[in-house]
Amino acid sequence: MPEGHTIHRAARDQSKMLVGKLVDVSSPQGRFSEGAERLDGLKCIGIEAYGKHLLYLFGHHLALHIHLGLFGRFRTANIPAAMPRGEVRVRLRSPTHVVDINGPNTCEVLDAQTMAALLTRIGPDVLRPDADKERAWLRIHKSRAAFGQLLMDQKVMSGIGNIYRTELLWRARLHPLTPGNQISRAAFDAIWDDAVQLLQIGVESNAIITVGNVQKSRSRYGERVNIFGKTACPACKGDIEKFELLTRRVFVCQTCQATHQPHS
């Protein structure tokens, strides 16, 4: 599933293609025909990322809400564009560009009321300048759930996925099973700031890079990480433990990441 940097990158890139322009909206696949009809011909006035959610804002207080899920993807092209490839749920066409959205988990039209309801359910996004950091801290500080679980709860903090979770906790030398209410304010602030930095690098490089400001790798997704998917810790050379937390893989250095963290 795309993590938050991917969605913010899409918002940035696609804004240049669509914002301020009249947009033809269609559903080549046919599953979004009614929604496309409501938006067709309206001006796109903005594109906003909230965690893993993307909102295309149109006139008449309407928005197209996209959540890619596990299998969704964006394809963009200059005009004139080729025929849609695969099962394109929605095609957005401006006078200069086409944006195709294949296989999203969520694809719906929101009005002002339903958009406001969605935004109240999404936790603070570390990449947004208007993010309410205190809201995230209070949720974590009051919870006995594992901190590693809370970091990926999109109602607590949005945009952080499995890879960033693993890397953030390793960089902070925190064990993912540490209860939220045992995380100090200083540790939370440090992880929040680190998440901002790493996801900003992700937006600029269009890849998850957590080992410093380096170039993308030549792998399919260009990732450069410390312990996710690895067997040995780059810091202590110790073994990496792998287990599941709420069905998602977790990687932990048994030496570097303490199992508990005292209050400060």
C-alpha cells in the first residue's frame, strides 16, 4: 500500500496538470459513471493529500476522494493521451494532461458535509503544515496499545505505513511493542520530527529513503532502508527479529531496540 509520501507527491505533481483547469471526468471501466457525471466539466480548484487519502477539489463544493489501497495506482500522460490501460476507474482530462486512476480501494464523490466528516476521521498528517501534533500525542499518551500499532493507526497519525514505522522505531531505538502510554513526550517529538524529515525526502525522491539523503537504489521501488526486510542490523550487526503485529510484518533489532522506555 502506498505510504504518505507517495500521495503527497501525487498531489504536488498532478496539481500542475489539473488545478485551475476545466476537467473532463469519465469512467472508462464504467464502475464510476454516476460519480464521473457529477464532476465532468467542473474546474479543479485544488488537490490535497491527507495521509493516504487524496482529494481532488472541484467547484460546487464537490471533491473526488481516492484511497489507492493495496492495488491502486496513478498513470499520467500529456495530451494527446493513449487509450486507457487496464481497468481505469476514473480518467481526469485537462487541456494539457490525463490522469488515470486504476483499481483504487475508494473512489467516491464527497460534498462539503461528507468531506468534513472524512477529515475528522483522519489523524494528523506529519507532512501537512496544519497537522495537529497535540491531537496525535494525546491519543498515544492515553493508550496502552503498542506504539508500533498506534503509529500505523491512520486515525492517530496518518501517512505512516509499515516500512516507515519499522525505520522510525529503529532510528529512535524503540521497541514497537512499547505501550503508547510509556512513550515520553521527548521521544514522541523526536519521532514526529524524524517522520517529517523522512517523508519529505520520500516526496522529493519519490522513494522511501531512511539511510540519509542519498540517491534511490536501482530496485523496483528505489528504497534504501536500514532494517526493513533485512536479517542483520547495520549498527550492531545483530540479528533482526521478524514478527506480526495486527497482520503486518514488523522488523526489530534485538540488541538496539529496548523493550521498554521509562517516562521522562
